[in-house]
Amino acid sequence: MSKRFYTRQSKTWREIARPIIKRVLDEHKGEPREKIKRALRDAYPFGSRSHYPYQVWLDEIRRQLEAAYFEEKKEAQETEPGQDEDNSPGAKQLEFLAFLDQAHTTEATYD
């Protein structure tokens, strides 16, 4: 047998989840939050929503939503120059956490 057979690495939970979440978010861009949440819930690939794979899934959703949120915010600031905002890292994190609170219910409702 070839050496490649023995050294082949399987994908991590995050590597599996990342393209699925990206596809769902791209397909539902601009739609209401509830519809996006439903699509993400339906796209869950790992069976039971428990243990480590589910934690990775939720964390990857948060990461991608955070990246998309700040990208949209950056584009909005570029189109509306002249607004002075608090750009400190703490202020950005608090603003994003407020956004997540509005965007998602607790994870326990996904069961």
C-alpha cells in the first residue's frame, strides 16, 4: 500500500462545517434572521445536536456572522464618510455581542 494511504488526514469538524455554513449564509443573504436561522438549523450535518461537533458548529456560525457583520459595517462606513465612531476593540466587541443577542435565541432551542 502507498504511504499516502497511511498519512491521510481526515477533516476536522470545523473544516466540514465551514463551507456548509458559508453556502447557507450566501444563499440567504439579505433574508430575515428567522429564515437564516431555520436554514442553518436544517443544514446541520452531524446528526445529534450535542457534544463537541455541535459546539464547533455554533462557534463557526458565530465566527462567520461576525465576519459578515463587520464587513457590512465597513462597507456602510465607506459609503457614509464623516461619521465619528468609537472604533476601540472593546466597543466593537460589545456592539457585536448586542447584534448576536438580537440575532439568535439560546442554543437550547435548536434541539
